[in-house]
Amino acid sequence: MVDVLGHLGMALIWLAPAWLVIDARKTAATFVGVGFWFGMLPDVDLVLANTIGTVKHHGIFHTVLAVGIMAAVVGPIVGYVLKKVLGGSTWFSDAAADDALSLGVVMVFVAGVAHVFADILSAPDISEGIEPFWPVYAQTLGIDLVWYNNPWVNWGLFLGGVALNVALYVRATPEPPRRTRA
């Protein structure tokens, strides 16, 4: 598990391919800018552990299954809100508005899985390992590559994610002409 900044940076890195598949530069910026916050979603278990007390950190919420379920629930809501708030603007293209619910699911899922992956990189240092593929594969995974509180790693992931997305923004083609609705 990396620190918060590292998780957000990892989400930025994992969301960066959006620049290659989303048709409008500002829409891709919206996708990445909204989606990277969900890089902290699996740590909802920390909030629940403090309120309920029976939830274990790095337990069920740090699995691809749980991230998928959370993305299926939260993602369409995010997509709907984006469509209602930004639909018709240059920050959310008509094509994105047509697929807003799917975009919401993808952004939440990718950012959540990025969190799980980041935790695999450092899980055994001060925390229990995680079982990301539970219930299919109940083996604990942890590479212990980085220490969670290493500022070089956390700032490096974050600044690397920001730099990657800025470079892809600059490289992206300008906005396509907007179609008019009849």
C-alpha cells in the first residue's frame, strides 16, 4: 500500500490510456480528472472499520470483485451526474454523453483496480498482504517493492501521473466539431 498521493498517482497512470481512445481532448481530461479520485475507493474499508469495527483493511474491499461491484453501483451514478452537469459542453462530448454510464463504470473500475495494484507493490511491509483475485484465487499477493510512506515513491507516482497526462493532453488532437442536435 502506498500513501494517498501514491494511490492517486497510480490512478492517473492507469487512466492515461483514455487519451488514446476518447475522441475529444477535453472529454478525456474530464474522464481522468474525475476518475482519479476513485483511486482511493478500496480504502472505504478504513472508514467502515472505524465506524462498524468488523471490517478488515486489505480484506474484501481490496479485491477485483469488490472493485467491480463498487464500479457497477457508483460508476453509473458518476456518469449520470457528468452527463447532467457537463453534457452539451466542450468538457463532455456528445459521444461521451451517449455512453456516460459506461464511462462512469470504466473510470471507477480502472482507478479502483489501480489502487489494488499499488497495494500489491507494498502490502507486506506494515500491513497484511491482499488477495486481489478472491474468491477465484485466494492466495495472498504482495511484492514488497516499496515502503508505503516513502515520499520519493508517492510523489514520484503522483508527479509521474500528472506529467504523463499533461503530455498526452498536449499531444491529443484538438476538439472535433460538435454535432448539432435536431
